[in-house]
Amino acid sequence: MNKIEPIQAKVLHGRSLETWLARMRFKGKKIVFTNGCFDILHQGHIIYLSKAADNGDVLIIGLNSDNSVLKLKGTGRPVMNQESRALLLASLSFVSAVVVFDEETPYKLIQMVQPDVLVKGGDYKPEEIVGSDIVKAKGGEVLTIDFINGFSSSSILSKIAD
């Protein structure tokens, strides 16, 4: 097996996600979920995601599709396509799975995943986090992690444009 195959295998779709989740639950793994666009992966993302991963046994990232990034961020975004963004995220050792979703929010995906822990950035209040109702209803945790100042995809893009 070459080195890229295990990374590509962490990008899950449909039935492969369901099978993977069943296996993780059977093994008693604590499932952590977070989501985002992750367009232009940077140090702030790495620190945020590693802290999210610290809250359980496996980390699933819900990744906005190209179409949903365009709706959320506007013309010119995403800079990197969803396949590139998914592969970069999957290459991180502490990321267990990446799932692309096409809606503007990951609510349906969170319903399917039923994570034990839901994590978002510190710019959200826990009760405002999409899917918090699902996680809390099953006795799970909803956490926020502070951002690292000075790191954002938008600020990187503005430097490039100058």
C-alpha cells in the first residue's frame, strides 16, 4: 500500500461513514465532531483541530462543500476545492475522518453522526452552535475552543491581494 491510500480512506461518504461509525461505537470510542470550511489550512486551524481531538478518541470533521462555501463566503471562495481541503485535513494524524456536506449547516450530518462531543470556535456561544440540541439531548458535551489571534484564511487572502 502506498502512503496516500490511508489518508484518502479517511474521507468518508454515505455508507462508508455509517459503517465506520458503527465500528467506532462498537469499540466504545468517544466521538468528537467539528465542522468548517477550512479554506487555506493554517496554524490556527491545526491548533483548533488538535484541541478538538483532545476531547475524545476520534475526531470527525464535517467539511463544507465547494457549493456551501460559495454560499457562505461569497464569490472567489473557496480558494481550494473540496477534494484538496478534505485531503489536507485527512492527512493530519489526529483527524480520524472527514465528511463533505453540501448544506449551509451540518445539522443533518450531526443527526447522522450523533457525536458525544460537539466542538466549535470561541466566537460561538454553546447554545448557538448548530446541532447542540442533538448532542445535549443524548447527554453529550458542547464545547467551544478559543481561536488563536492573528490566524484566519481571510487575513491570509487579504495579504495575497495587496
